[in-house]
Amino acid sequence: MKLIAGSAHKELALRIAEHMDYPLADVLLQRFPDGEIFTKMQENIRGHDVFIIQPTCPPVNENLMELLIMIDACRRASATRITAVLPYYGYARQDRKDQPRVPITSKLVANLLVAAGVSRILTLDLHSEQIQGFFDIPVDHLYAYPVILKHLREKNFEDTVMVSPDPGSLKVADKYSQILGSGLALIGKRRTSGADVEALHLVGDVDGKDCFIVDDMTSTAGTLCAAAEMVKSNGALSVTAAVTHTLLTETGIKRLKDSPIDEFITTDSLPFNVPDGMNITVLSVAELLGDAILRIHNNQSVTSLFRV
């Protein structure tokens, strides 16, 4: 087996390698003066089971192209199997044609990965589970909720409600509520622009309860903050938000600071520096991904990683 780290999130790759007690392979990654990417495997990988760890996070196009080039290099170096480990799958929000003359970019990215020579995909909390169907190769889709739930249980709240900030997150919120034995609430929203959201309706009882808002990703935090204000205005005692992938913009940081969210929980699936003066908890998914890599390499089931 060879573990290869791209430049997108070297810190996570190092944590995965440390958990697995396995070294990262020596890889040369360079940029030509005109910006072209060059990579060279500094070790023999002929006949090896290769895992390339590279979230396609911002800058998305740079990291995606780097991943494709590394896959091609491994394929031409005669690796037996190449698994792309994508803690975050970029372009996942463009997963359907919901208006005229627009692309389905997440399908295009899937085609590019397969064309480059990848044999398998290991990813975490896709924005839409149906993206798995865009691939004609095996996809191992992990969830961050075992990591997040462990942290939530330590808070020892007595009367809790899991809140879905929009209908798309209802299935995840329901999974959390079943495991914790808590209530469930849903917020209906209207998106007024790419960065602005208006919360319209609340279905469920949150009065006098501690609320957990769960979502897969956030960038401008419009959905999260609108949901937090809605539950707080309906009598919630406290508001905790848990998001797997955090790509916060300056607007998102400002909104979170001004919001009634008491604690913001996220993972290290993406590089993220906690802004000063914010109560943000970053949980690591390195053990989860490391265990999955070992199980895939040893042809074992990854089902147990879904159990809490």
C-alpha cells in the first residue's frame, strides 16, 4: 500500500498516516512558471494499492487538476489500484439541471476522475447521496455523524431537538435524532439570492429545548443563521450547529459572530483556521478515514464505520 498526499490538505493526510502508523509516500509536486502542475512519484509504486488523499477544496480547480495529474502519474507507473480519498467532493452542489442551459458539473467531475484512471472513490458526506450513482466504479461514502455524535453526547443536554435547516438535510437530522433519542424539527426556507436565505416556517416543538442544527456544508452561513434565529425566537434554550464541511467566507464569519449560535462544530475535512473570538470546535475525521483505507486495502467491510 502507498499513501500519497496532495497539497490541498497535507495536515489531514499526516493525521491519517499517523493513525494508520504508515508513512506518506515521497511525492514531488511543483508548479512551472506559467502555473502548470508537475508531479513525480519518488518511490516505486508498480503493483501497489495506492490511496491519494486530496479534498477538492478551494482553490477547487487547482486541487482538482492536481488530483487528476497524480492519478494519471500513478496509472502510468503501473499501480494495481488507485483510490481517490476525497474528504470533500467539490462541485457537489451542481448535481442536477434545475434551470435551462446549465451543466451537471458533479457528473463531469466524476467522468474526469474515471477517465484519469481512478479505480475507487472514498468520500465523506456528499452534498447529495445520489452523486454516488454518477460513478460506474465503487464508491465508499462515509458519514461524519459518528465523530460529531460522540462530541454531542459529551454535552449531556437533557431535552434536545435535532433541527434540519432545510428539507434537504432532514434525512441526516432524522438519523441524529434516532441515535440520540431526541426530538426532530424542520425549517422551511426561501433562498432570495446565492448568499441570502429567509426562514419561513418551523415544524416541530423547540420551546424550552436545546437545539442542534445539522447540515453537510456551509460557506456564507445564511441557512444556518436563519435557522438559528428561527428556533431562538420560538423559545429554544440554546443553539448548537454541527456542519461537516466548512468553507466560511468573510460574510459567513460575520453572520456566525452575530448569530444566536452558542457553539459551532465542524470537522477537519477541509483546511480551516478558527477565527479569533469564536466558539468553534474542530473534530478530526482522520481516524474514520484511516480505518476505511485499511479496510479497503484488506478487502474488509466498511459497514461497521457507520455504526454508533
